[in-house]
Amino acid sequence: MKRILTVITAAVLVMALLAACGAKNVDLGAVLDNINNTYSLSGMKAVEDTDNLNRYYQIDPASVKQFAAEIASSAKDYNEIVIIEATDSKATDSIKALLDARLRSQLSNAKSYDAGQVSMVEACEVKVSGNFVYLVIGEDHEAINAEIEKAIK
């Protein structure tokens, strides 16, 4: 009986170690800094803390492990980048739904106030990879999405 228990315990420990090796720690602030250094994203302001993240996106701070975000500093621009690592899969689903709502809101605003930006906003989408959820609205959204995906994989 002791041997079986020892073997089971060893197997659980090995599985836990293998799972931990697959986890990747990503500094989302550094990812956003790299994006800013690579692409010309003028007129953006940082979303500094989870209170402001909640203000702009209605995301519960308790569901966020870490995030990095910038929004347009002018109401007439629609550029924004938000990258969030959720605490778990339930939080990931909730955050995705809230970012989808934000994207729909930005599209509605563009349709009402700036028809020239509608096609750009329509081409954007919320992306999910594991517990990471991100939204990029901007001309270079495809390339920026690829940078984010590369960083979090």
C-alpha cells in the first residue's frame, strides 16, 4: 500500500512540474512598450490602474492578474490596445464579453461620428489565448495582434 501511495505521489509531482514548465510569465507592460517602440501610436494615454480599467471596460479588478492598456486621448480617435491576463477561465470569458461590448460601442461611435474610421474598427476583434484576452483597435491591428500572440505563446 505504501508503494502504491509513493508511486501516485511521485506521478502527481512529476505532472505538476511538467505543467509548471509550460507556464510562461509575460510582462504585459513590456509587451506594450515594445509595441509602442515598433508602431507609431501617437495620441494614446495609458490606463494606469484597475480602477480605470473598470471605468473604461467595466472589468472587475479581482478577475485581472495583470494588464497593460492604452486608449486614444481624444474622443474622435478610436485607437486602443488592451491586453489582460485573467485570473482563470471564468474570468477570461467575462473579460472577453466585456471587450466585445467595448468594440461594439466603439463601432457604434464611429458610425455616428466618423464614418471614415468604421471599416478600421469593423476589421478588429477580441482575441483569446489561454487566460490572455486582448483587443487592438487601429490601422496596424493585424501586425500588433501578431506581436501580442508571439509574446504570450
